[in-house]
Amino acid sequence: MTLVFDEIYDPAYAVVDVRTPAEYEQGHIVGAVNIPLFTNDERAEVGTLYKQVGVQQAIDRGLELVGPRLRHYVEQARALNKPLIVYCWRGGMRSGSMSWLLSTAGMKVRTLPRGYKGFRTHAHEVIGRPWKYRLVIGKTGAGKTTFLHQQAAASEQIVDLEGIANHRGSAFGRLGQKPQPTTEHALNMIHHVMHAFDIGRPVWIEDESRTVGKVHVPEVMFEAMQRSEVFELDVDIETRVQNLVHDYGVFTHDELCAALEVIKHKLGGERYQLAVTSVREDRLADAVRLILDYYDRTYAYCQQQRLRHLDQ
């Protein structure tokens, strides 16, 4: 069983998720291709029949729905041109039926034991191992993400939570980013990063709150981060200002002001208006200095909370 979980990221295999498009969008094994046996509505219909009428009626309706599409499934899978690992929710009828079809069509197929549910259990177990985190902290603009990537370039183990979440973790964090994954899929992506890590080596990770944008950090990971060894980047304010001007100066005035609106009540009316005016007048460095006053106070508070957490 463990062997198959190790193989799901092996480029020699193609992983096929036969669940509905909605299930796949909610979360899937990273790299898996969706060849849904049923559409979203069809699965709801078959499930209702199963619960309210009977198993045989549900199976008969399922066969009626998928029968005309059997060749299409085979063509999609054959185009992957690799041995296949197929999964559904629990490793039951959907993946079993698709595996039988593709095997009959001459393809090499394996079914993932316990399906996506089993994978999720495995992913939680991997993330919950006693990793030796090295927590990178520092005030806004200190270059924590850049530091992480430098560690990766030096062959260190890193987890870039902001990269996974498509969010930089502040009111401005969604600017220029792709849509965020679900919290469920973000955990799958973390597993994809960590599954081959060496438990005996440290894992560098940036300090985050419990959520990065709308994505929740796995609780076991967050708690471990709070207890980990800390490395603080001590960077002077002018360097931080320039870093932030470089990162956010590519966005329009309207985009920056919309982000400012999110923290208007935290900046205070006067400071907010001064920041907006500075942005509109292309004095972005002045706006950044005004905003950093708020973020630096928030940083100091969060570090106090972390130390209190350690004392408990």
C-alpha cells in the first residue's frame, strides 16, 4: 500500500482521478488528470437512487449513463501513454470499473488502495511527522520569501506556504496572484512538496498566521511551527521600503488603493488618506512607510503571542 502512495508522483505513471469535476476541483492528488466517470449532476442522481431506491437500480442507471462514453474514456487514458494509477473516493466501484475498462483495452492499470480518502489519511500522516522546522521571521518587506528560495537553491528543504496558497499573506497579498486553491487542495500540495523530505534534515518555512489569505495552514503544521527554532531577518527599514516598492510598484493605483481599503480601519482615517494620496501621486515609498507603521506593530504583537504560546 505504501509503495503505491510513493509511486503517485513517479513520472513513469499517469494518475487518473475518476471522480466528478466538482470533487476534483475541491482537491486532488497533485498531477492527477481528471477523467470523470460521472458528471456532477449524474453522480448526484446515481447517489440518490442508491440511497432511496436500491443498489441495483443505481448500478443500472450508472451503466446507462456511462455506456455511450466508454470509448471516450479509453481514448483519454490511452493519450496519456503511460501505465496508470486510477483512484476514486474510496477505491471502490468507480475506480474499479474504470480500471477494468482500461485494462480490457490493453493498458497497464493499478487502483490506488482506499482511493483519495486513503491518500488524504496518508498526507495528514506525512505532514504530522516530527519535522525539524526552522521558522523564518522578519518584518514586512524583510525578504523572507527570497531567503527561502535562496535556501532551496542551496539544496535545503523548504515549504513555501505563500507560493502554495497564491497569496503573500497581507492585505496586498492577492495582487498579481492566481486564484487561491481550497484549503483541502493546499494540504495536498504541501504533501507533494514534503513527501520525499528527509526527516533527519531541517525544513525551512516562513512564519505565517493560521490562514494565508483564505487558505488554512494545517493545524498540526501551524502548532509545530510555533515550537520551532527561529531565524529572524533583521533588515533596515529603507531596504524593506525598497523591497516593497519593487514588489508592488508594478500594480495600478486603483489596485493598490483597493488593497488599502481593506486595512482602512486599522490604519486610521488620516493615515489611510495620506497613503492613498501618496499612491495617487506616485510617491509609493511614502505610502509604504505609512503602512509599515501598522504592519510593524502587528508583527511585534504576533511575536509576543508566539512567545506566550511557548511559555504555556
